[in-house]
Amino acid sequence: MLGRMLVLVAALTVAQVGGAQEYFGDTRPDAPELSARGTLQVGVRTLVVEHKDQFDILHYSAEQQDPRYSRKLKLEVWYPAKLAADQKEHTVYTDVLGSGPNDPKRPNTPFQFNGRAARDAAPTSGRYPLVIVSHGYPGSRLQMSYLTENLASKGYVVVAIDHLESTRADKAAFPSTLLNRRLDDLFVLNTVAAWAKPGSGNFLAGVVDADNTALVGYSMGGYGALNTVGAGISAAAVAYVPGGKLAVNQQGNAQYESARDPRIKAVVAFAPWGGAHHVWDDAGLASVRTPLLFISGDQDDVAGYQDGVKQLFEKTTHADRYLLTYVGGRHNSAPNPPSPAHWSNPDDFQSYSEPVWDSRRINNINQHFVTAFLGIKLKSQPLQDYLEGNWKGFPERAQLGLEWRHLKEL
């Protein structure tokens, strides 16, 4: 009991360092240059979209071979904003702890944390590239707010998805996640593209450039992003979903091949799952043509590194790609730091934290490299020097523990 009380006291102390409020994503003194927040103010809104008449894999059976349902997806949207006189860049996000419903060891418990964005602010004029963010399994649309807010302040519209049956609140059997990530990503892209049209009635009308889109995915979100841009799964991996229904995402399937979307110009894949589990063969990975930034720990025991992320990096041979490696890092290279609420349960804490690396430092480094990569690929900004492996923008001695590789397309 005393030990648990000391942990809670430590958590409260961490939350109060530097003042009463902490905003994830703010820069440490040793943060690299491009991690700094941009010049634009940021607004945020929560929207719900519905993908109707979708195949329901969780209710598939020999007796019911084509069950259908509507997939309701909650979205968090960050965007450049013009604040009213009474508005401030401050909001409070509500997420949940746990690893799915009905787990007595890790019950779904709401927790809150601060965000540096103005709720429901008016968007600024202009057309901004689109970034779609896809979480892990289980995860949430809010688990990378340090990055989503940062990108919005630099002139992007960022849309993060709560993937149905794959969040901490509603986690269900794994086949739903395997099947639906690509389908959700493309549905959200098409939905936002419709909102972007003048006269749509949506607040993003005329604001977002959906023809200039990036996917950012963590773990299963990285799997889905790769699958979306042409990494068709192998014939052997089709068996991972009942009834062979994963064939809709399979390499060589004509319907799958025709769905490759030229609006997607870049992918950031944090610890993408699948390589170590033989989801793809070499031909599937070689089909990717979209520029890639992989980010991973070399001790990742979920997605794998030597037989996982590193193999994906090396075998996507027809894409220009980069690999940032956290030496000693495990799987949590993408999320926010643990909130104080996470400190009450070791499993919840470890689902966000890294045993060797400080999460805030990881967040700043991610902001730096993602800013450079997306700035080049979506905005044609002259930031290539930051990706040349010379650690441009890092304070002296601040690149310790990092490895950087670049392979050009064949």
C-alpha cells in the first residue's frame, strides 16, 4: 500500500513540474530544431462518421457468410485556427485506461489530460495538406496528441481515427483490425475530400487539400498504412481472418490493386506490425511506391525489429524510405507520455512508457523528423538537409542513442 501511495505522489509531482499544467509535446531544452511548435494557432473538433453496409467479420459464420453493419468512427480533427477574443489554445481530452472492456485487471477507466488547442475554433483561410492518423491495437485517436497538435500548428489538417473494435474502450477480436484498417483509412480520406469541396457545409470546406495526403500509423496503424499504399498481404496471411476474407487486402487481387490511391503522398510508420508475423512476402513489399519514414526501437518485442521493422524498411525496395531507430527502445515509439492516471497500474503505465527512453524526448525527436519528412513530401519545403544523416538541428551531443538510415528506391 505504501509503495502504491508513493507511486501516486510521484505521478502528481511529474504532472506539476514547471507549473500546474503540462501539455504533451512541449519542447525539452535539448529538443531538436524542428520539434518546435509552428506559428499557427490550433483548433480541434470531434466528429463522428459512419461507413455503412460494411462486412462484419466478427459475426461471420458458415451459416451467416455475409453479415453487414455500419462502422461508426469517431474522429479528432486538428487544424490551423483563428481564435476568438475569448478563446485560448487549451482543451481537456478524455481517454480511457485499460486493454479493452471487461478486463478486471485493467478496467476501462476514464482519464483526462491537457491539450494545446482551442475547442471548436474557426479555421483559418487557406488550403492545408491532410494527415490521417491511425492508432495501435488497442489505442485511441488521442494517443499521439503531442504530434497531431504540432503538425496542425505547422499548416496541416490532421484527422485521427478511433477504429471501431480496436480502441481501448471497445477492443474486440483481432480479425476486425486486420481487415478494416485499410478500409477505414480510405473511407476517412474520401470523407474528408468531400468535406473539402466548396459548398459542402462542413467547416473544412475549402480548407483542406485532400489530394495531398499522408498516413501516420502506429503498430497496427502502421500495418494498415502500408497495406493502404500497396503492400498487399501474402497468400499465407489470408488465413489470419476466418473464411479467407482478408483476400480483399491481398497482393495480386485486382480489386485491391485498383484501390491504390494516388492522393497519398507519404507514410510515417511507427513500429509497424506484421513483418515478423509474415504478413507480407517480398513481392508485396516491393509493390509500395509511396515514400516512407519508419520509426522503431531496436528492442521492439511486439512488432519485432531485426525480423520486423528493419525487414520492412529493407524490402520496400521501390520506395524512397528512411529508418529512425531508438537504440534500446521497445514498442512505444509513438504515444504520448503516460498520464498521471497510468501510474496506478504497471500494465497501463508500460503501455505508454519506454523502459530506457524518456517519452518526452522521443516525442520531440519524432516531431522533428516527421516535420522534415512531411514538409518535403507534402509541401516541397527545402528541409532535405535534416534527413541527410548529419543530425542537423540537434544540439551538440543530443543525438546519442539514435541511428538513421536512408535507402533510395530502385
